[in-house]
Amino acid sequence: MKDYEAMCIFKPQLDEEKLDNEINAVEKTIKTQGKGNVTFDNWGKRTLAYPIKKFNEGIYVNYQFTALPLSITKIKAAVKHRTNILRLIIFTKGRSK
């Protein structure tokens, strides 16, 4: 198992309830596919560096989790069809020297 970090950007117009549902759905997908622990931190609404799908703002949520490397493609495939997500980027957490 490796440590990963995922940055998920949601559409800015989501209300609190819909945003919570989306955050929990992504968390559940990561838990199901990754079989590890998941924590997340909602960074709130921020201006995007460049427009994504005609949006200039997005709600950033950072997930930290452990998973097998083979499960990352399954996580991406399961999450990419969610219409309220503008972007999902998954990083391997680097080791400090």
C-alpha cells in the first residue's frame, strides 16, 4: 500500500447538502476501490488558474488515503463520470529526505 493525495475540484454553485453528498461519494469510492484509510480537508471555493468547463471558480477538496497502485485507475474511472466534479488529480505522496 502506498500513500496518495487527491485534489478534487467541484463545481462552485453546489449548495452545502449537494457538496457534502459529493464529498462523501468520492470518499466512499476511494474506500471501496483503495481499501485503505481516507481523510479529507475542504479548502473551500477558490479562483481557478484557468477556466475549466467554463467555470472560473471551484470548490477544492483534498483527500489523503492509502491504496494499492493498481486501484488508482479504478478510482479515476469511478469518479470521472460524476457531473459535479470539474477535475480530479491524484498524486503519490513524496517522501522527505
